[in-house]
Amino acid sequence: YNLFVSNAFSPEFGAPGVRFFKPTGIGLATYHLYIYDTWGNLIWETDQLINSEPAVGWDGRDMAGNTMPQDTYVWKISATFLDGSIWPGKIFPDSSVKRYGTVTLMR
């Protein structure tokens, strides 16, 4: 079981697989992804899974469908795996492990 979280995406450029911010993982029982703006406002969220994998990704729009500007956004994830274990978080270059981080939206 695992969950990988990228740190950048571009809705307008690149292959279809990189046009959404969508963590990739397998063996998930529960999953909730939140996206916040610079001021801490929740702008998008999902808890959808298909076959124990994240089903949808963030396309750079808020929940009302408004296009968000190029910027760095904060993500937060809570997830558990089918074996009952809790996702410990993403391992960062400084060896810290966190259930939140940043993603850069490039336009």
C-alpha cells in the first residue's frame, strides 16, 4: 500500500496525466484530499475512490468552477489503507513526514 503526492501541475500544458493534481496510490480504504489557498480558505476537496485508488484530481479551479491563479497552494490528506494502517504522510527531502504540503499550480 502506498500514496504518492506530486508538488506541481499545469492544467493547460503537458500530457493528460499531469494536467491534474491527483495523488496516486493503491490499497486505500478511505481518502480525503483538501486544497487551501494562501489565506487558509478551503477551495477544493474530494474523498472519491475507485478500486481503492484516488478517483479525481484537482484541475486548478475552486468548488464553484472559478479558475485559480498561478500560485502555490496547500494540500492536506487523510487516508487509511485496506489493512487498517494509517497513511503516515509524505516524506520530504529533509526526512520529515507530513500529511500536508504544497503544490504549485503553473499556468
